[in-house]
Amino acid sequence: MLMLAAALWGFENVNMNPLLAIENNNLVVRWSTGGFDHYNVRWSANGGSARQEERGDDKRFNYLGTFHQSVVYRVAVQGCISHFAASSECTSWDEVSCGSPCTPCDGLAPRPIINGTGLCLDVHAPDQHRNGGRVQLWACNGSDQQLWTLRNTQVVSLAGKMPRR
């Protein structure tokens, strides 16, 4: 089936759907598209040099190593089919990343907190990088000052700062 799809649409149209997860303090990539002879997985941390390995069979996951907070991980996966004479045809790389403030590896992405009248909880601009900074209700505008997450039962701004109580 995949060979027929590849012949009709080309491998560039195949999406590997990679997802990153933290399992037992390890970074793991999984992908949902199967049916290839082998997979290439390429990853890097904080923009450093990329490491790559070939993954045989159809296990659809790869252990990448110990997870570290405050590291931005980039991972790309491609599926390949081997042809005669040791050549392969591969999909384009499908990439996923996590570790930035907007796309954490180990938690929910920051979201606005909106009150009943449609105003957003907003960090007062001069205080956005200080713990205990002032917060206010402000017209929702999608800025980083209006993005919040829950960390250890504390509401925390995108800058990682907690408002004073």
C-alpha cells in the first residue's frame, strides 16, 4: 500500500508525524507512519551538531538520551525503502522540537487565562522578568506577557516568573 502511495504522490507527501515525549527522564521520539524498511532519526540539543542513526524495522520509536531542563531539542525522522543495488528512497525529513518556553518537553504549553469579561491575566511589562511582579487584567493580545502555565501547583508566566500573592 505505501509503495503504491509513494509511486502516485511521491515520498515528499508522506508525513512521519514525529512526537517527542519524556519517559522515565529520557527523551523519546515516536512516529506514526510505518511500512518502511528503515528510518533515519536525526537530533540535536541547543543547536549543537546533529547526531543521526538508522533505525531498522518498524518499531516507530527511538530513545534519544537523558532529558535535561532548559535544553531545546530538535528531532527529524524520515522513512526509507531499500531498492536493489543498495540504494534507498526516503521521505523528506519531518521535524519536531521542544524545550522552548512556548513548547515545553515536559508539560503543557502556556495559555492565556481569560476572565468572564474577556480580559486576560497580564504581567505588567516592567515586571515580566521578576518573581513577584505585578499582574493586571488587560485586553487579550496574544503577547508573551499573557501566557501562563501550571508548574508544581503554581501559576507561572511564560518568562518563568510567579506573580506575588
